[in-house]
Amino acid sequence: MESVARWELLSAWIIGTTGSVAYFTVVYFGFVGPNKESRDSILGYFWGKSGRMTVLKVAWYSLIGGSIAGIFQLAETAFVPVQSFILGATWPSIVGQLLSGRQSGQSGSELAAKKGITVDTASLEAKKTGLNEREAKDLLAELDKLRQGGIPPPV
């Protein structure tokens, strides 16, 4: 591992941790969530047995978010700080989606079919072909206008 990659990994971890802290902060101060009950249900995971917020749980949550941002950075060739921040802030839903899709052993289309979502690929392909044909005709018509000395439309 090159030294640049190590700095990128460390930067991704720090930025991801910051994203996790930022998410906790906006929920805690009520900037997100439709109502107090929904925010309290999220924050309920951070309360200790005494009914007080535990710094250890918030720190653990944030460190995991930073670690996941670092893991995702390993696969990247370029460092994108915003990606690390977003991964740090949204890691519970990303991990949940990855685990639910992979542990089931089913493909995405099988999972979609189970939920009643079907894709009519023939219809989509016909629409795509029709759009491509119309675009080609429009382009050929513009080309004919130009050949006949017409003024091209502004781009």
C-alpha cells in the first residue's frame, strides 16, 4: 500500500467519522425527522440504562461510520471526500441493504419480483428503440437543412 493510499484511507476514516457525528447531531437537535417521536426512536439506541445519552455509544457509532468509509475507499482509485462523508452519515442503511440483499442469495430481480415489482423489458426496449429512431430522424433532418443552406439552430 502506497503512502498516498494510507493518507487517503486515514482521511476517509476521519471524514466518515465526522459524517456520523454530523448525522447524530442533526437528529439530536431536531433538524431532520418529521416529528419528535421519530427522532426519539432513532436516538433511543443511544440512551443508556439510566436514560442518559452515552458518549461511548455515540463514539462507537461514529467510529464504525468512519471505518466503513475507509473500507469503501479501499476500492477507489481517487479520493472523494464527499463520498466518505455520506458513507459515514448513512452507514446503517447502506450496511442493512448490503446484508439483506447478499444474505438472501437472491438476485436483485428476484427480490423485486417477490415484492411484486416486475420489469417489462420488451416494452422498455421498444420505447428505447422508438426514441433512438426519432432522434436519428431529427438529426438527419437537421443535416439535410444544413446541406441545403439552412441556418443551424442555436445550441
